[in-house]
Amino acid sequence: MKNKKILMIISIITLISFIIGFSYAYFTTIVIGNDTASSNITTSGSLRLTYNGTDYISLENSQPGSSDSMTFTVTNTGSLPLSNYEIYLSNLINTFTNDEVIYEIDCVSSDVVSCLGKTQTPLPIVETLSITQGSIAPGTTHTYTLTVSFIDTGSLQDYNQDKELYFTITINEQFTMSTIMATSYVYLGAPKYRYDTVGYFWDYKNSITSITFEDEIDIPVGAFASWDVSEDQDGSVMAYIIDDGLGKSTYELYIQTNSNVIMANTNSSYFFYNFGELTTINNLSILDTSFVTNMDSMFWNCWYLTSLDLSNFNTSKVTNMARLFSNLGSLTSIDLSSLDTSNVTNMFYMFGYLESITSLDLSNFNTSKVTDMSLIFEGCIGLTSIDLSPLDTRNVTTMYAMFNSCSGLLSIDLSPLDTSKVIDMQSMFYGCSSLTSLNITPLNTTNVTNMQYMFENCSGLTSLDLSTFDTSSVTNMNAMFLNCASLASLDVSSFDTGSVTNMSGIFYNCSSLTSLDLSTFDTGSVTYMSMMFYGCSSLTSLDVSTFDTSSVTTMYGMFYNCSSLTSLDVSTFDKLGSTGGP
């Protein structure tokens, strides 16, 4: 099943300017500055649309009943038929009332196929589509006559004194571009789109070492295999692979067109996914991404790719950038300055495991529409710092594993982050083992429900100020501080745990803690307490007398290896089971 054809729409600047002033009886002449063009051309491949005509018409010193006309032509001087083009009235300034200024457009075609005109119509006050022509063949000229009239109503019309009218005509050209194919398959009853399931050159993705885009179709005799990969299967986009000369049964891939560009399909997810031997992509600028909305996993897992030129990437329509650059483990730098992220809503795992990247410049990012930033920086082990100030996170709802396994980070300034809508902070700082301190006071956690594994394996943290943490909505604190072995103290007195159901392993292996005040803990809803204090080998005292364990179903290993505890009062516990012991 194919996606809809992509139509390229090109505006031919402003073609005609209209200046209309009125001066009759005691009317004052109004002249609006003009913006003229007498000859404009737009091209794509061998298609060319040319306009010729005068610049403007004028109704200076006119009276009701006056009119003026001008002629302009539109010619297809290319070799390809134009599917259609549109005539717009744009840049409108029209303060006249009662629809007393009208326009009419007549059209004569030099071809046997007629062209459309426009009957007398009041000039609008907002940009309006006037005419959509069906087609124009090569060598055909459409000759237009535009007439603008000031209606005589037969009565006094001084209510339009000092009014303004200015407009331009703009032509939008629409034509089908050479578009690379889309792919589909059905998964669990729903259509999905993944290039790695379609066949063609994607069947050889684990044997391709380089990809080159070219603007001329020329398939050599020695090509190992070739395919028509155009969406319309019309030969407008061809691909072939040829031996790369490395003696490893690996290939160079060439993707070609006779147009200037190859239009990427609106759904370009998984396009380069899992090209396991790919080291270079050449002439990526030929791939036009202007209409792409989905870039999910586009370059995911191209582990040996050493450079990526995004300078001509147009991402203005993209909404999904999930996994876009993840697992590019050999990439040492990436220039993101050309990316337009203003419409992106999904940045899940976007930079996951860019292991060789030492810095990320996000200064050009507009993330105001993003809702998912889960795993966005996971595994970026080369980063020692990251500037989050460009990130607008006002609409983000999940920061699950946001900095997971960023083991090189020495500090994180969280103050720019608006987390007021975030509900999931599971594993947010998991494995940030080089952090010695972390200021989390800027975080708004009012709506967070999941803090499972949040600080797990932050083994370098020596202190953590939790005084501003609002945990009133949290239900899961499983392994929240697991393996925070350097924490010498931890003040959780501000915690509201009334909604928490899972506290399993919350302080697991916090082996440097000597004391822990849990007097404010409300455990009435908790069902899981297994390994809650497992390995807290430096705790010398622990008061759990206020614990309500009426809902608890498992306490397995709850106090296991708390080797410094000399006494422990669990007389209030409803059930003990296998709690472990000192």
C-alpha cells in the first residue's frame, strides 16, 4: 500500500500588484505602496512555469462605475506537463464595505484544453484561492485578463471615503516530485511503516558500507542488483548496489534520480535503520525532507557511521523524532543547528547511546510541543555536562530514564526544566555514577506517579536534598535509591507516601547511611517491602515502629545484611514472613 503522492507547492513570489485609489466628490485619493514583478520563473527538473505581464493597474481618481483591466500570461516552458497550479489573491488590504469593489478573470488557452476563469466576484478581505487550473501542457500559454471594477449602486457612497485596497496575485505551482517509496506491513492488525521490511536494497542493509545520492540515473553494467524504488514505480527513483572492493561481500549503494532532488516520503521512519556496516552517507542534501512528518528511527543503529551532514535537512513538518540518532556509537560530533523541531512532539530515545559524542548543542531547539523526552540522552557516556537551558519542557509528561546511564556527567543543572506536567520520572538519573551532587530542588514533582529506580546506581552521590520533593501522587518507589552507596545521609522527612504501593528495595545497598528517619512514612497502602533495607550495612539504628504493614504481601529480605543493627523492633508488623535479619 502506498502513501499519497507528495505534491510540491512553490510560490512564484508576488506576480502582480494592484494599487487602487478613489477620488470622487469629496473622496480622498489613497495610494498603497506597490511590490511589483513583471517576470518570474519557478523550476524543478525540466518543468518551468513563466509569468509575464504588466506590474499593476490603477483606478486613480475613479468614480462609481469605473473599471480597469490588465493582461498577464502563464506559460509552461518546460518539458513536463504541470498537474495543476493555483492563483491566489494575497497580501490583501481591503477596507471597503458592502462588496462594492469586484474583480473578474478571463482565461484563454493556447492549447485545445481550455483554462478556467473567474466570474464577477467581490474582492475578499483575507487571502483567498481564486482559481485552480487543472493542467497546463508543455509549450502552452494561459492568457489572463483581470478586470477590477468599482460598482455604482445608484446612491450616495461616501461611507467608503478614505478606504484602502491593495492586493497581489500569487501563483502556486503543484507537481508530483520523484518520491521514494513508502512501505507498510500489518502488525497486530494495524498498518505499520518500516523500510526494513520491504525488500529491495533494504534486504542488503547489513552488507552496505556507503550510501550515495545522485541527481542522474546511470546504472552501470557491473551493478550487482538494481531496483525501481520510486513511490509510483515509474523509474523516477532508482537504486543499485555494486561491490565496494573490500573483498568482504559488501556493497556501495547508489540512489538516483534525474530530478534535482529525491523527495523523502512523509513517513521516513526506519529509512537507514540497522545498516550495520554503513560508514558514510554522501550527498544527503539530494534527499529532500520537506514533507516528512515521521523520522522515527531514521538513522537508528548505524553504529559505524562516522559523520552525518544534516545541513540541508528540512524538518519543519516533523512531529516524531523518536530514536532518530540513537545508537550512532562511532559518531564523534553532530551539528543540530539546521533542525527545526518546532512541531516535534516525540523525542523518545532521540540521542540514545551516542557514546562517542562529548557535547550536544541544543541551542536551536524549540521543544515547546514535545510531550515525550523519555530516554532522550540515555547512554551518552561521553557527555560530562549538558546545557538544558534551550529546552522548553512545559508540555512534557514523561522524563522516564532521561539521563539513564549518562555515566560521564559530572553535573546537571535542572533549573531550566519545567516539570509541572511530568508524571513519570522512573530511572531519570539511573546510572549517573559520576555525579557527586545533584540539585533537584527546581523539579516540580506534584504530578509524578512513578519514581521507581529514579536515583539507582548514582554511586557517586554523597548528598541529596529532597526537601522540596512533592511525592503526594507517587505510587511506585521501588529501588528509588538502590546502590546509592556513597550517600552518608538522606532526609526523607518531607515525603508524602500515602499513595505509595511499592517500596521494594527503596534503600537497597545504601551502605554508607548510618541513620534514617522514617517516622513520617505512611505505609498503609504499601504491598511490597521486599529488600527494602537490603545491604544497609552501616545503619546502627532503625525505627520502623510507625510502619503500617496491614497491606503488605511480601517482606522478603527486607533487612538482609543490615549488619550494624544491634536491635530492631518489628512488634507492630502485621506479618513478617521472610524479612531477613542482621
